[in-house]
Amino acid sequence: MRHSIWLAAMIAFSAFLRPESAVAQEVLADAVKREFLHAWNGYKRYAWGHDALQPLSKTPHDWYGASLYMTPVDAYDVLLLMGLKSEAAETKQLILDSLRFDKDIEVQSFEVTIRLLGGLLSAYQLDGDKRFLDLAHDLGNRLLPIFDTPTGMPYRYVHLQTGKIRDSLNNPAEIGTCLLEFGTLSKLTGNPIFYDKAKRALVELFKRRSKTGLVGTVINVESGEWVRKTSHIGGAIDSYYEYLLKAWLLFDDQECKEMWEKSIGAVNTYLADTLHNGFWYGRVDMENGKLIETRFGSLEAFFPAVLALSGDLARASKLQESCYRMWTLHGIEPERIDYASMQATAKEYYLRPEIIESAYYLFHFTKDSAYVRMGENLFRSLVKYCRTEAGYAYLSDVITKEKADGMESFFFAETLKYLYLLFSPPATLPFNEIIFTTEAHPLRNTWRK
Ligand code: DMJ
């Protein structure tokens, strides 16, 4: 019996290794699960209980000195989705036995919100154990002081014990990416304060858009003045747009719908850029919409997913083609390119998920198997260039393929989750019943009347 299971696994794996074949989706899903386990076992062996594994040195890494269990919390829902029962059980025990937020550390609210608060809420919704919600509630309370600014837009850092806040220069992504998590916390605990604070932050930011309808990159949350006025869809702004759309869909919030519609109109008017080599979104001055830079990158590759979710499949598929062109330039995607010259201007690859996320959304909406084949190629290059003995590693240079010592929790929470879902039957996670947070934690509206 054991022998035949082993034989079946070997046959499936050798089918995956055949590069030219159109491999069946279930074979690909199994291969992703196997690679997940490879990285997970590395984390367990060398970094169990810590925030993350450094896969080259095989040492643990904690962001703030003391562990906040970033990898276990971020990965718990994907363990459940993959049906890895014993791994899920021991991870649950680790989190519930050991994770406490009463710690003498200062944290970056955005990162803790998307990885931990979101992870705990989806863990609660998928698993049902109220202790996940209690942890989320405790964390939410400790994060609340960030909103104590004259404008209602949050500070970036907060001390978990004292509530001391710091850094009044913030950006739209960090200001606007909390309503899904904070709002869900309100709905599940019955305490409206989290929804209200996060919503106000979003509205106050939206109110400060320029006459073009665009927002900039850095704003002072005490004075409400813009500090950097470059507008784009990349890091520091990206998930602000994502959350306008998704907060409307998850909470049926009509004000978010209006803010989304006005924002996407401006983005498509001023940022969209069609060149001989494809359809892109560039960088412009928020005041007048004038092009500043033909810069695009791995983070921008989330946008086809957002466009697809909003119903704009035409722009979504054109942009995904450009993202794939960026990926295939050197066989794996650089952090940043100049899309006019197609030169890599930042050569790292941080195991990011965004292009895979977009392939998953596009496959869901179009059922076009080209996106499965695209996902298969993305997966193959990940295995080829990033796999190490203990897990998966960043690349410091996509041209030389030199590796670097990092494997962030989003590699489990997003990169491998979206690959797995792309190849799995839709019933693995009913897309129409959930909204993914920006960290790919599925949230379900259980409070709808
Ligand atoms: C993730 O932490 C989130 O997706 C975030 O919104 C930005 N990107 C990283 C992964 O690239």
C-alpha cells in the first residue's frame, strides 16, 4: 500500500518535471503542495516558533527581537486549505499556546495588520476556534492608538504595551489597508470602533486627492499635507485602491464604492500608458497627471487581479500580458523595470505573489486555460531558481540568479496559496463567497442580513 502511494507520487512528480507537457491541474496542485511542505519543513526544522526562516543560513529571524509568529499565523489558513491536517494542528497549538501581544516592542501597524490580524481572523472563520478571535481582538485594541491623529489617518508605528505612536509621515497603502481586517473585527466582535477608525482613515485620505483625483506617495498624517506627490499603483499606494474596491464588496459599503469608482477613473485616465510593448501603468505628478517615470514592478502586478475583480477584464488581461513579459525578461521577475526600455532597474526577486494572484483571478473570471499554463511556468521558474535545501530563497539578482537569505511569510500565505488555488478545483475555496485581504487571507461576510 505504502509502496503504491509512493509510486503514484513519483509518477505525478515526473509528469510535472516534463517541461513541455500540458500537465494536468491536479498534478500541479500536488506539486505545489509538495513544495509547500518542503519549505514548511525547513521552517519547522530551523525556525519553529520564530517569525521566519532564513533559508541559506538556516537560521531563524524575528522582526522585532521577540517573535510574533508571523509565519505560523500567516500560513495557518493555507495549511487548512491544503488539507495538511497534522501540520495545521501543531501550528494551531503553537499559536494558541505561545502567541501573546503583551510585549515590550514597537511594531509597524500595516505589516502586523495584514499578516497577523488578517491571519487570525481568517483562522477564526475557517477553524471556528474563538481563541483566534480573542487574539485578534487583543491585537486590534493594541493597534488602535495609531488613529489618534488630528486627521484620523494613522501613524505608522505603535508600541504594543504602552500605545506610544511614532512616524507621522505615512503613505496611502499603510493608511488605507486596514478596513478589511479592522472592519471584520468589528463585525465579529460587535464593537464598531475598529470599522469606524479604519473607515475614517480611508475617507480622510480620499478627501485629500488632488483635482485629478489621484493621491501621492507620502502624506503627513498630522497636518494632512502631501510630502511626495508622485502618483502610481506601486508599493506605498497599491493596496489603498485594492481596499476601496474590496471594502465595498465585503461590507456592501456604498461610500467605498463611490470612492473606488472615482479613483479607478482617475487611475485609468492618468496612469494607464500604452506603448509599443504593451499596456502599463506609469508614474505621474498627482497635481497635473504629467508622466514622471516609466517605472513598473513586481508589486504593480497585483493590479490585473483588482481590475478583474472590478469587472474590467479587458484592461486586466492586457496588463497581465505585460506583467508576464516582465517576468520572462530574465526568466523570473525583477523587483522593478523601466517599461520603456525593458531594463531591470532593481534586480531582486523577493518571492512575491502578485503576478500569480492575478493569474488566479483571471483564470477564475475567464476560465481561459492560458492562465493555468502561465501559472505553471511561473511555478517552474520558482522551483528552478529559488529552491534551496531548507526552503525557498529570495534572489538578489534575477540576471545572475544569485540567492539571498530571506523567505518572508507571504511566500506561504500568498505565493504558494495562489498557485495552489489556481491549480485546484474551485470548491477548494469558493471564490464568490470570500474576499481576499491584501495578504491573501480569505474573509467571509457572515454578518450579512
Ligand atoms: C504582501 O505583504 C502584501 O501583498 C502587500 O500588500 C504588499 N506585498 C507583499 C508581498 O509582495
